[in-house]
Amino acid sequence: MSIRFTQSCPTCGRRVQVRASLIGYTVACQHCNAEFLANADGEDTFGGAASGSAVAGAPYVDPLMARVEQALQRAAEQNTVIS
């Protein structure tokens, strides 16, 4: 049995159970498929606290816009024609 912790998805806000062995790795939310960094200290992938406050010197990144960027990148990768 693996050790797990619960972390909020920075995009949809739903709680996600993450294996402790994945701390420091990028994981995907099983609800919205957004990718974020797994960590047990309550910080999200954008460098700020889970509440949305920014770290000094780090610009705030809107989670919705980050999700849009991820979707656009995936679409571009799928539409790439291999010659």
C-alpha cells in the first residue's frame, strides 16, 4: 500500500490524491487533466501558495490561462504533420 496525500488542483480546485513517491513530479488532475507539480507543502505549480498569493519576484500566473496554454500546446502537437 502506497502512502498518499491530498492536494488541490490549481486549475479546478478539486482535491486530488497523490502518491507520496510523486512529490516533485508533474502530475495530472483526474478531474480536469490539468498538469501541476505534486508537493505536500500546499504550494501550487505557479510558485505561489495554494491560496493564490505570489512569491516575491515571481509573477502571478492565472491558473485558467495556464490551462488554456496547455490545451493549445496539446492541440498544436496533435496537428503537427510528420513528413
